[in-house]
Amino acid sequence: MGRPKQLLPLGDKTVIKHCVDNIISALVRRIVVVVRPGAEGTAESLSGLPVSIVVNDNRDSDMAGSVRVGLASLDRSCSAVLVCLADHPLASPETILSLMRAHRESPDKIIIPAYNGKRGHPSLFPATILQEIFIFNTLRDIVRRDEKRVRVIDVPDEGVILDMDTKEDYERVLKKAGVV
């Protein structure tokens, strides 16, 4: 796509700023953005926002590695961690609020949104369960380990399943956001 996905334009913002603005609108208390070395553009895009930027120094790291870095930067008082992906920029603040409500109702469950029966992102993990990322290779391994501790909530938000892996995906996101 010519540049990092998170820095692509989405209306008058970058994709990452759109994501973070949605998280802020949902009143998430602590927001940690994990970036790769040399991601000055991402930090610049988020300048002035109430976020902490942490660097994942392992350039070859996968998403789980970034989750490990972000998790290590949090204090022990948080009960849950919302794992948001920059390539899912249209997950709405209302969906994030729904995940947080579901966590209050089921604090020991992994909360995953679904749109029309298809699971998506972001996902909310109890902090104690997310610590398993230091044992298992991926978030998927943690989720699949015991389906009884997973709660899937249906949301009317197609944004939870719209990711940006290809140019066509990005164009679909732009169209859904109403900026094309």
C-alpha cells in the first residue's frame, strides 16, 4: 500500500488516529500504542493525545510480541486489556463500550465481538488471562485453550470484521467510512 497501514489517510486523520479517537471516545482510561522502531510517523500522528507510546524493539515480532511489550508497560491494577488492531479502524466506540460492559458482567471471560456470526476485533482479555501470552505463542492460542472462558457478543458493527490487509480491503474501509 506504499506506506505503513496505520499512517494511511482515513478521512482527515490517519488510520491510527481514527482508531485511537474511537478508543478515547469509549472512555478507556489508559491507552498504550505499541510501535516498531523508527515509527516516528505514528507517534507524530498521535501527538497531543492521551496515549503512551512503547516501542517493540524486535522488528521481526508478531502481534503477540507487541501485546507482550504493551502488557509489560501496564500497571498491575488494570482488570482487563482491550487489544485493538490498527488495521481494524472502524470498530466503533459503542462496540468498545459494549465489550467493557460485558467485562463488568463476566469479569473472568475473554470478550470477543461478532458481526453476523463472524468474530472480529477488538477483543477484551481479563488481565490475568492475558498474562498467558508469556507462555503461549499467540492470542488465538489463548482463546482456543478453553472456549468456556470465552464470551462472544453480537454487535451491529461491521467495523469489527473489516480489516486492511490488502489495497482492496483499504478501499472497502474507506467506502464504509464514507470517505470515498
